Amino acid sequence: MCVISFCCGLAGFLLTACGGKAPAQPAPRVDQPVPVTVIAMQPVKMPVGLETIAQTEGAKEIEIRPRVGGILLKRLYTEGMAVEAGQPLFQIDPEPFQNALAEARAVHNEQYVRVLRAKSDEDRQRQLLAENFVSQRAYDLAKADLAIAEAALQAAKVRMQQAELNLSYTIVKAPEKGVTGRSQFSEGTLVSANSSLLTTLTQLSPIWVRFSFSDNEVAPVGEHLTEKNVHSVKMILPDGSEYQQEGKINFAASKIDPLLGTQQLRATFDNTEQRILPGKFVRIRVTAGKPRTVFIVPQIAVLTSDMGRFVYVVNERNEAVQRPVTVDNWIGKDWIILDGLNAGDRVVVDNLIKLMPGKGVEPRLRDDSQAAQAGTVTY
């Protein structure tokens, strides 16, 4: 029994000694190059790009107020719906104005008869004067009475026209095409002429966007922004998408706001689908000024340290080198690099977490199809 156990133990020892256990894998080399993808830098000519927060507003925001006072009988529109120019919105009790018009017409008709009588008297006095049956003074009095009657008739006509106008004002109409707001008064309420705000009307197409830039932001352009030196205006929606219509500047302040130190601007965008509502916060991207030479780098390639932003560049010995860069604004998914790069530099765009200054790399040039998929945008 002991002999058998000894033999088994000896056999196990011999198997172990002969390599029965799998050999350990060799440790990876610490200096093994890291495979990376690089892009070759090529200069691009583009204007100065500026971006800021903006707010939308209706091209026309109209307060609807009655021109005559009275009892509000009806609301003739659906709140929040679009209306056409001239469409009735409210009706004010017309009866007092109908009575006023009837009275004005009666006065006008009465005065018209007076003019006819004065005209007949003047004709008769003229004939008698020609035959020397009346004095010149009698004819002058008849002629003056006719002039007074005609003037009174003209005044009565104006009062009648005003009464007709006041009656027409009892139907409050939309002055422009737009979207209505909430009614501020209910039926049966007494409203005052020119002071009671019945509702609001907003014109949504075109839509306006208000924004501003400080002196420091506009400094790279070399001059203050105007309709002439702004090349393009684009609106970035809250979800990050770009509005399909490009805008244009329709107002640029000629002076700097002394309180904020900014230049106020406004752009207009087509909004036929009414996708953009007033009061919305968006971003505005403006390109202006003369073209300058810059480089376009994917955002993922630009890193940040205590010293500022930098990229990894592959040198002639295929080593990663940190290169400080000066960035401007974003274009889509890319950074605009103002300074720090040269034409032909190979910038690393992946495996950045494995890199350190002096680390050896195996660079592989990214092709154009990959660049397109990365979303590079140029102006």
C-alpha cells in the first residue's frame, strides 16, 4: 500500500517536472507602439465665426384694442389659432352707434335741404339784382347765407362719416395675418376705446431673432457687424439641430449699448411652417469678415489640461507629442484651430487615453470617407 502511494507521488512529480503545467505567457512590452488614426492637417480659408445665445420674437407683435367703447358681445375667433388679415375677432354692441349714425344722417339731410333753399334764394336775388329790383347788399346777404349753409352741410357730412366709421369699429378685425393670443375679456364686459387690451396677434413668418456680441467677440472681424460684412446667419435649435433656413441680418445697432457693452443685432428667418415660436431660446452662428487661414480638427482630438487645450501630433520618429493649440468656435463636430498647427501635421484622433508625450505609435491615415462620417463641416 505504501509502495503504491510512493509510486503515484513520484509519477506526479515527474509529470510536473516535464512540463505538465502550461508555461506562463510573456509579459507585454512596455514600449510597444500604440496603433492610432491620424489626419493630415490642411489649411482652410474661412471667415470669422461667432456664436451666441439668442431669443426669437414675432416679426410683428400687435396689441388688439377696440377703437370704440361699449359692451363686448362676442368673441369671433378661436384662441391660439391663425387668422387672416381682416378677419373679425370681436363684436362690440353696435346699437348705440347705429342710433348715432341715424341721428347724424338726419342732421345731414336737414342741412342738405337748407342748402337747397339757400341756393334758390341766392339765384332769385341774383336775378333781381340784374333787373335793379334789389340792392347789392340784399344779394350779398343771400350769398353769405348759402355759404354758411354749405359749410354746415359739409360739417354734417363729416359727422355722418364718423358715425359710420364708429359703427364699423364695433367689429374688431385682425390688422395682419398671424396667430391669436388668449382673450383678455369675456362677453358682457365693458371695454374702453383705445385702452382695453382685448388680445394679441403675432406674425410668425418671418420670425425674428434678437442677439448681441461684445466688443471682444467682434474684435477678430476687425469691425462692427453690419448687413454687408455678415456672410451667413444660422440658427441652432435647443436639440442641437440646425434650422433648415438660413437667415439674414435685418438690424445692426450703430452704437454699443453703454450698459451691457454689446452690439445689438437682429436676424430674420423664414418660418412658413411655423416651427419656431416667439420667446424661444436658440443659438445663432454668424460668419463675418475677411477669410482667414485655420485648421479643422475633430472635437475628440482636442484635450484640455491645466495649461490649456492641446492635441497629440505624431513627429517624424512616430512619437506622440503634445501641441498646445488656440481654438475658436465649433463647426458641427469639429473645432476651428486658430494657432498651434502647421500644414502636414499628423493629429491623432483615437486611442488618446493610451498616449503620453514621447509614446511610440503606429499611425494610420484616416481616409476621406471616415472624415465625412465624422461630420466635418466647412463654410
